[in-house]
Amino acid sequence: MTDIDARLREDVHLLGELLGNTIREQYGDGFLDKIEQIRKGAKADRRGSMDAELSASLNQLTEDELLPVARAFNQFLNLANIAEQYQLIHRREESQPAPFEARVLPELLARLRAEGHGASPWRGSWGDWKSSLFSRLTRPKSRAAR
């Protein structure tokens, strides 16, 4: 795991804890436990080890709990996105590694060159793609599209 991933994970964890505390204060420990059970079931499902836990947790929700649960997960995703955006713009000290998004393309190109792939096959494709995209974005819209 890279340093930026560790920092992002820490930020998301902290924001998740703060959200959990807010939910606990507003709805109580029992409701937070239901959300946590759903979250753990969803993680197990992503790993492919889903048993009936996630379905059972969701089926046990009352009609009055559906909207707050959906809002809780929605808010968590919003907070995770904010943490990711913060990591992207956060000023880094010289000793910290460059962010992943700044390293990925140069590292990929270096690997391709090391494997004997040159830039010439890509140049024409990139130019064609760029001019095609530009023409699509700048051409007048048809009457049907207006």
C-alpha cells in the first residue's frame, strides 16, 4: 500500500467514525449497529463470501429506517469523495511521494518502453482521437438535439 493510500484510508476512517458518532447521537446505538451490520455484509459480499447476512440485515429494516440508512451510506460516500479530493490537492512536502495520479502515466509509459513498445503507433491514434473529439464537441447541434 502506498503512502497516499494510507493517508486516504486514515482520513476516510476518521470521517466514518465522526459520521458514526453523529448517527449514534441522532438515532441511538441500535440503529448504528444495524448500519454496521449492513456495512460488514456488503464488504463480505464484495469479497465473494456473502452468506445470507446482508440480505437478512436489509430485510430486517423497517420502512421508517430505509431512508436514514440510505442517507447514512450516501453521506459516507460523500465524505470518502471529499477525503479523496483533499488528498489530490493537499500540498505535499518534498519528502512525501508524488500522488498516484501524477505517477501512473509516466510509470506506464516507462514500462511500455522497457518492453520495447515505441511511441510511434500511439501518436497517430492519439491525434485522430483528439481531433475526432474536438469536432464532436464543436460541431453545431442538429435541430432534434436542441
